[in-house]
Amino acid sequence: MAQSLLVLHGPNLNLLGHREPDTYGHTTLEEIDAMLAELVAVRGAKLATFPSNHEGALVDRGQAARGDGTDFIVVNPAAFTHTSVALRDALAAVALPFVEVHLSNVHRREEFRHRSYLADLAVGVVCGLGVAGYRSAVSFALDYC
Ligand code: DQA
């Protein structure tokens, strides 16, 4: 059966390309998703992407991954990284392997960004590599599954 990946994008990532480009770059979320779709298609795998500004919606989509054949999750929880026990609990409940991605190097930024509620549950964390971080996480997921 084909591998199936889910990519979750957290709040404000819908503004990528326009939002603080010095920090997050000039690539839009649509361009990132298209890049990932190509990467996954080459490997004959399946990709679902889900962007939301809403914590509950991300929790619901994460939970749904339990029964929909998803093998691996790549998640940029954005600001919810630093706040969301709910998203942590959802990913723990789903018990699927996941990688946490950040475009920016959160450890070079404000102290409140140094803490992640998800990282200790993740297979790995990629940060500071910009769009290449998403690509690396998805390539890793394809090899992992
Ligand atoms: C981010 C880093 C977070 O601290 C921030 O809240 C984001 C984006 C990143 O990709 O670098 O929205 O997750």
C-alpha cells in the first residue's frame, strides 16, 4: 500500500510569502505544498495537507489521522508549538510518528519560542532551514515509513 503523509500547518502560516519575509522567507504556503506534493508523488506516496489558524481544527484533523490510513505526520504547529497542550495530547493519542518543523531557528529568537509542547514526542525536530526543512522532513518521513 502507498505511504500516506499528513502535513499540518499551524496559525499564520497561510500568510507565508508576505509575513515577516526576513524571518520566514518569500515562499508561500501554496508553493511549499506544491513542492511537497511533487516530492511525495515521485515516490508514489500520498500527501494530505491541512492548514488552519484554529487549534481545535488542527486537533480534529490530527485525531482523524488515526483512522484514515496516515502513516506519518509532519507538523509546523507555529505559535501553538509554544502553547498547546491540546495539540500535544492529540498527537500523543494518535500515536503516529511525527516530525516538528519550523522555518525559523526558534532557538535564536525570543525565549518563549524555545519551549515546545510537542518536541519530546516527535521523532525529530527541524528548525532554521526554511523551506528546505519541510523538504527534509517529508523525505525523512518517506524513508521512515
Ligand atoms: C514558526 C516559529 C513559531 O515560533 C512561530 O510562532 C511561527 C512559525 C516557524 O516556522 O519558524 O508562526 O513555527
